[in-house]
Amino acid sequence: SQSSTAVIVGSLRKESFSLKIAKALTTLAPSSLQLDVITLNGLSFYNQDLEATPPADWVSFRDRVRKTDAVLFVTPEYNRSVPGVLKNAIDVGSRPYGQSVFNGKPGGVISNSPGAIGGFGANHHLRQSLVFLNVPVLQQPEAYIGGIGDAFDEKGDLVKASLREFLAAYVNAFDTWVARYRK
Ligand code: FNR
């Protein structure tokens, strides 16, 4: 049977490496795993004052994630932590209190960077929030993707064979992880 995963991208940039990784994952995923790539462009800032009549962009983001069985985050690192747009999306999805769209969904974290450390800091800061949100996160394989700068060609196709292999293995492990939590 098929399960669906929200793939939440932590960068708004048109040529984002994170977005390119998310798109590559859709071509590498086994047929049992359907991936819905969600970019955060247009998602407004969380503000508790608006919760009584939430903005339409919050409602559609929440609905889209709620429909899925799992959440997979693909994110860069900003100043050794989670980019603000991604933290905001987590905050929006986590409320109103008691109605978090993340609660109990299995998850995964893929961080990346043109640098060598592969977004380790962002990856683990994100995991801190996911503990509170009751998202059991895939532990192995970990995904800190360094040297992302030469992974894609001008068309956005993944040309780095070692990364394609790694992402295929990752998304297969993730599929197995998600299946464990199917009701
Ligand atoms: C960065 N970048 C970065 N890289 C890194 O490895 N560790 C870091 O702490 C930071 N910090 C950081 C802060 C800010 C504000 C920006 C704009 C950038 C570089 C970052 O990895 C690079 O710009 C990526 O290309 C961003 O990801 P996307 O947009 O390609 O997905």
C-alpha cells in the first residue's frame, strides 16, 4: 500500500539546492512512497492574535500536511541553525495547541550545504523541535549532505552519482520507517 509524505523545503530560493534535493527524491522514491514537495513561499508569520481567524495560507499549509502520513524536512543551515522560514512553518503547523498537524507522524531530516559540515547544526536543532512535536525521526542513515554545490547541472538534474546513490538508499530507508507507523 502507498503512504504519502510531506517534503518540507527550508529555503525560498528559486535555485535552492534543498528544493533540488527534494525534487530528486521524488524521482528516487519507491512507488510505495508518494512525496508532496511543499515550499514555504507565501506562508505568513505565526501570530497567536490571528488564531481565531487564521490566514488562508496557514489553513492550506496545515491541511496539506495533515493529509500526509509522514514529514520529511530538506533544509539548508542558516547561522548553524534552522532557517527562520522553516521554524515558522513548524510553529504554524504546531498550532492551535492540541491540533498539531505533526503529532505522531514519522519524520526525517536531510540537511545540506555547499560547505563541508553539511548543515549538521540545522539538522540537530530541527530534531530538538521534533522531539517536542512527537515526530519520531529516522535515526539511520543520517543525512548531512556537504559539497552540494556541484551536485546538479544547469537544468537542475542530479549529476553527482554518489549523492544519487545515497539519496536512493535514504528514501528507501525512510519508506521502511514510515511503514512501521502505518495504522
Ligand atoms: C548561509 N549558509 C550557511 N551554510 C552553512 O553550511 N552553515 C551556515 O551556518 C550558513 N549560514 C547561512 C546564513 C545565511 C543567512 C545564508 C543566506 C546562508 C550558506 C548556505 O548553505 C547556502 O546559501 C545554501 O545554498 C542555502 O541553501 P539553498 O537555498 O541552496 O537550499
